[in-house]
Amino acid sequence: MQVNPGIFKAYDIRGIYPTELNEEAGYLIGRAFVTFLGASTVIVGRDMRISGPAMFAAVTRGITDQGADVVDIGMVSTDQYYFACATLGLPGMMVTASHNPKQYSGFKMVRQMPYLLSGDEGIQDLRRLVESEAFPEPARKGAITAHDFKEPFVQKILSLIDVAALEARAKQGSPLRVIADTGNGMVGPALQEIYSRLPIEFVGMYLDPDGNLPNHGLDPLQPENRAELQARVPAEGFDIGFLFDGDGDRFFAIDDRGEFISGDFLTAIMGQYLLEKYPAAKILYDVRASWAVQDLIKAKGGTPLMERVGHAFIKRRMATEDAVYAGEVTGHYYFKDFYYADSGLLPSLLLMEMLAKRGVRMSDLLRELEAKYFISGEINSKVDDVKGRLEALAARFADGKIERMDGVSVSYDSWHFNVRGSNTEPLIRLNLESVASPEEMAAKRDEVLSIILG
């Protein structure tokens, strides 16, 4: 079949429904998945998108036509899907386009937890199988059975936090006050179930999964998607606010001032906290991160390890290194205790546990970092020649320390930056930091941007 090769991304399959990715492609991708892995049973879940039922039906028909059985886990968040794959020890396909706009569909594919199919390992093989339709004749037709993992998932997540710390805080007469916006994505139902069992004051926003997205988009990194929550946290006196992306594998937080907390600082703060539980452990972070991450981890006696961007790479490296935790600046947080997988719910609970135990405000922890680490945030620029711009930057800053783990990273004594090409668009993504001053950050950011923009 002639299929749009652009849907086969670095970490998953994703495209606009039905022009780029439709039922016919979904059916063949299901057959290709079974053929490539030699799978006899495949777990399949889906998110709340309008195209979800049709794409779920297509991919499961492909899987069963190719002779494998399907375990239908229903409409779930991606961390529930990872839990199901890990619990049953089976490969899986999740019908989701994560935080993309509502017209998108896609698949996140597990080989065997914590190993996922990626562009380097498996996704391009699927593309070739779909294009050739070279599927062996199956010996049988597979069957579909339903399996509900919601309660075991809730129990697992609750087992990973210290509920007694939250109870102690509540007994002092000051239970934590939390407000969470799930944006009509997949986190709402599990979030309500888990938080209803905890001694906290909880308020939810847009908790019902709805593929029409009646309130705002699914990507909390876009300021318009978090503006309402940022206003409500300080106005209504909440200790903290939480946001999740559409499929629930990413997590974001708003502090008591109503300020958005960067993923760099959350990675560093949670990393330090987890080192209290797991002394001298290894912790992963991605190439874009603030120096705050490695500094705080080293100060607490941990070993910081840098890795390239992307969940397929992070999970694999965590398993290899036996790291207890990893954080990406885009809101992915991974835990050894959760099968080296990323979860949106678990970091929200760990932050509450930390605030309860330490008796501090989130803004107090952040002020120390904000006074020392001046970060640009990720800046995306559209360019004609991504590779050419990256090489121009490497040439211009050749007197710095250059690394090429993922894109081009350049370090000097008081500032550093990473530039990477997007895996999906003609974009260069810049992350830059100074530890000297906000003025140096701004000046260096503008200098690098002038070269990116030619």
C-alpha cells in the first residue's frame, strides 16, 4: 500500500486522520506489528479522540487477521497502558496522538516493557512491511477479550507514595489543597479515583475525556492551555496546580504564585527528593536540561547521566543503567518502580508527598533555582536547512566544548545551549542557559538565534 512515510516518526506513528493516517493504514499496521514481533497476543488501548473507535477497530482487525489475540484494555491513559503491558509481559499498541490537536491519530508501540518501538528499532521496519504487504499466511484468526486494569493500576500508583505523610499533614489541620486540569484528556477518571482516596482537598477541571476538546488544547506547554489554571491557583489559595497532556504520560505543575514550573527545575527537585529514598542512585536527564539538574543531583550524592531526547531512548538507558528516575524538560518523568516508564500521575503524587514532608511552599524551592539558573525555555525556529544551520552554529562556537549526543550542544564556563532539529517539522529547537545573569542569557540567546535565522 502507498502510505504517507511521514507518519512513521522517531518515537511513534502519528498523522492527521483520515488524510495521512486512516483505517486502511491502521489495519496494515496491525498486521505488520504482529508480523515484525512474531506476537501471539497484543494489548490494545485507546485515548478519547473522535477517530479512536474507528482506528481501534481497524488495528485490532489487522492484529487478529494476522493470527494474534487482542487484550482490549479500553479507553485508558498511556501510563495505564504501560502498566498493562508490564503486568502481562506482552507487547502493545496504544491508539493515541498524545498532545497533538484533535484531528490527529497515531500509535505508541511497546515491544516488551520498558522497550518501545522507535524509528531506529522497529518503526521503519513496520513501514516497509506496510508498503510491501508481505505478510505470512496466519494459521488461525485471533480473538479479542476485554480486560479492565483500572483498579490494579490505582493500587500500583498508590503503593509508590507515602500516604502516611499526607495523612500527617492533614491531621495538623492543613491538608494540601490541589487543583488539576486534565483538559478533557485521558487522565481525569484515574486521577479522580486516586485522589478520592487521599487526605487532600482536591478540585478538578475538565476531567471528563472528550475528543471534541471543548475547553482548550492538549499540550500544556502552550501558554493558552494553562492560563486558566495559572490564574486560579493563587486566586483561590491552592498549594499547587497540576496539568497533564492528552494521553497522560506527561506532567506539568503550577506553583503557589501561579508560575509555570519548568521541566528542568521539576526534574532537579524531584531527583533530589528521590535521592533521599534511594541514596547514591543514578538519575537520567536529557541534553536540553538546565545545569540545575546535574548540580542538585551531585549535591545530594547521586550520579547524573545525560541521554538523548525521546522516551524510547530514555527507557532503554534507564534499564541498562538501573537508574531510579529520569526527567525530560518537556514533562516526561520516568520511574524504575513503575517499570522504567513515564507517568503523569505518579510525579503529581510525589510532589504532594514532598511538600507534606518538608512543610515548605513550592515557590520557596523554586526561588533558590531561579536566582542562579537563567533558562531560555525551548525556542522553535522554522528554517529551510536544519543540518546546515546546526553546522553553522558548531563552526561559530567551535571554541566552546561541543557534544553531538543529540543535535549540537555547546558549553562555556557560564553558559551553554543545545540545538536540535525537530523529528517531525523543519524546525530548530533551542534551549539555552546562563548561570551568570539574566542579561547574559538574553544576549547569548539572541546571538544564537541570529545564526539560526541566518
